[in-house]
Amino acid sequence: MFLRRMVVLLSVLSAGFLCLAQTPPVFQLEREIPLPNVEGRIDHLSVDLEGQRVFIAALENNSVEVVDVPHGQRVAEIKALKEPQGVLYVQANQTLYVANGADGTVRSFDARTMQPVKTVVLGDDADNLRFDAKQQLLLAGYGRGAIATLGLDLASKGNVKLSAHPESFQLSADGQRLFVNLPRRYSVAVVDRGNQTVSATWKMLSAHANFPMALDEEHHRLFLACRMPAKLQVLDTNTGGFVAKITTVGDADDLFYDPSRDRLYVIGGEGYVDFLHVSDKTQLTSIAHVATARGARTGLFVPEWNKLLVAAPRRGANPARLLVYTLTP
């Protein structure tokens, strides 16, 4: 009887180990691209799909690093900036736009030569940038509470006043609404772009410090990664009502929704990426909690390349680098 039980137990364990061995990872590290002599905190990224380049705002290094991903090397660098935070590449005019926190400017550069084109001053703490492809306009968060609308030539097209400095914000597909994180007010502002005013304010109830945001318009869901405490919250975009929450990585600064896999990617400065599955009924399930690098809290999901990019700052003997991950089914 004892031998029979041992045989059954070993068979079950063997089957379990085989099942685990056959379960593919959610992503695989493809390469690490060094960013020589880049010091300090790294902020947001943008991508040139055709040129296969990535632009990295090296905030404390006062530079933008330009990386050729297929060749695995830095190919250019824009120096002498003033705390670059937001970067945005626009293919239509092959121009790179950089928002600088220290001097409140948005600067444009010819992305073929990296030569400066134009500079406009918005105000303190110019930050996140977004592109309205339908109207060919730039949106830039800045100051103690505002989002500027700019033409591709950086001419002013409008301005929305907010109650606090905007962090991540997302634009609806029809271009009519903006959802804006206001962590200093523990809330999300909904902006009516037609009349350039705030039409609603949704208060955060169970977690604060809501910096990154992602939008799923098909299912009317707004995803917010909060730092205090470290949780991901889901709001209904029709009502602003609370839908779901789950504990996630700390010090999150970038968040992406992958509709093809029903996944969320939360990048946190604790040194991990959290992979979450989100069901049609908005049930959140943790898939993986994968180590990246300490302080690596920003990145970029590039669905066209099937890759997740994570920017790792220098820590001790480990140099700054761009981590390139290939996603798996």
C-alpha cells in the first residue's frame, strides 16, 4: 500500500513539474542596450516605428537618448536640455517633441538630424505629451494645473485649466474627452475638449498617488496604477464608478493595456513589471511579478514590435540601459 501511494504521488508531482516546464513565460529578455554615461532618473519614452528607434528622456542627465533597437546601440543624443520628462515622436513631420520640467518648455527637433527647430515656453514643470492624430495636435501637461493644445509647429491652439498638476492623461478615440490624473487632488479630471473645460471630477477612494493611466474604450474602463498603497484601480469611464482593484508593484510610473492579450503591464521602480490579466467582467488576476532593475519605473509597450521596453537607470556598478523584452502568447 505504501509503495502504491508513493508511485501515485511521484506521478502527480512529475505531471505537475512537466506542466510547469511547458508553461511559457509571459515575456523573455531579448537584449540589454547600454546607455553609456547616462546618470540619474530616467523618464518617459517614445518610438519611431519606421526607423525602429526609441527616444528616451534621461531626466537627470538632461538629455534625450536615441536608441537603434535592431542594432542594439545608442545612435544619437540630444544634450543640454532642462530635465526632459515627456518625449513624443510624430512620423507625419519626422519631428521629436520634448517637454522639459526645469524651464517649462516644449522643444521640437528634426528627428533626422537631431537639430533644434522651435521652442515654446508653457510654464513650470512641462511634463507628459500626447498626440491627437485625428486633428494633428499636441497635448502637453504643465504647471500647477493645465494642459496646452499645440499645433505641430508649436503654435498655441488652446489651454485647459486644472486644479492641480496633471500627470498621465489619455485621449478618447473621438478626440472629445481627456482623462487626467491629478494625484495632488486624489482624483481624475474629465475634460470636455469641445469647450476646454473640466466636465467631471472622480475622487479616488481606496488608493492615492495615481500617476500612470491606461484606457480601454471598448469596455469603458480606465486603469490607474497608484502608489499609496501600491494598487491598480479600475474606473468606469461612463460613470467614474469604482469597478475593481488589485495589489501591484510599488512606485509605478508607466502602465499599458494590451487588448490583444487582455493584459496590463505595470512598470514599477521597486524593480518589477507586473503582468495582470483582465477579464471582460473586469476580474483582475496576477499572471507574473518579474524582476527588471531597481529604479526602472518607466518604459513603453510597442504592440507593432510585440515588445515591452523598460528603461533602467544606473545603480552602482550597473550602467543605465534599455531592457528589451519580447512578449509571448
